[in-house]
Amino acid sequence: MSLVPLINPLTQEHVDAINRVLRSLADIDDTIKACEECGLDMSQRKDLQNAHRDFATKVKQIFMREHP
């Protein structure tokens, strides 16, 4: 961890956007699952989905600790 206090460059607008992304990922997970049940190969989309989730989660953990 850094010894220098972190200056948070993000605004409430950013917090809201990250939260919207995280909520929409759950909806997209359901769509991906339905597509797979229809026999479609969704592996590439799942990889992208996981990358988006990892990024949004990490941004929230680092810059938005005070926002659940």
C-alpha cells in the first residue's frame, strides 16, 4: 500500500457509472447463459464480460471504498 494518501480523481458521477456497469453485468450473465443453453458458443463474450467485471470491481475497491 502507498504511504502517500490516495487522491481520488473520481466523482459521484463515476461512482454511479461503475455501479450501473456492475448491475448490468448481472443481467448480461443471464443472457449469456440463455444463449449457451441454445447451443451458442459464448466463450469470447464471457471472457470480455469477466474482464469488464474485474476492472469495475477493482476500480470500486481502490477508489470507492466508502461507497457500497
